[in-house]
Amino acid sequence: MYWDVKTVTPLSDYRLYVEIADGRRGIFDVKPYLDHGVFHELRNQDYFKQVSIVLGAVTWPHEQDIAPETLVAELVPVDAPPHDALKRDRPEAAHQ
């Protein structure tokens, strides 16, 4: 689907660098969700870094996920090539 995530990389300050199948790329801020239900576990930095992609969605091991429509709606576009955008933040890990 056009909003399937192809790449997700955890960044500092509970943000994610995301590339979507339709070519969009940007930063998604997870902070607004950290005090809500199952997302509280993401406050643990080691756990937050375990982000991955399952069936095109951003997910974590205990089945927390970001709804694709939320991700697309709240993604802050990044125009720079991925390596330039990531250089500014020093990603913790990359998943593809």
C-alpha cells in the first residue's frame, strides 16, 4: 500500500526517521504518545530502539504500533537525502 513503511530508524528524543513506499520521508515524533496506555513502555530507550517494520507498519516487540494514517498525517517531511538527515541526529540503529 502507498503508506507502507520501508525504513524506520530510531533517533534521539523519541523520534523516528521514516521512509514510506510512496517516496515520502520524514521525522515522526513519538513523545505525544508516551503517556498513553501501551506506549508508556516506549519511554525505556533500549526498548524504543527495538522499533521495526511488520507488514509495512512501525511496531515494537510487545505489539505497540503507530497507525499508518497517524504516521502519514504527523510525519514532518525531510527534503534532504536520508544520509544527510540522519547525520544531523546520529541514529541509534537502522532497520529495513
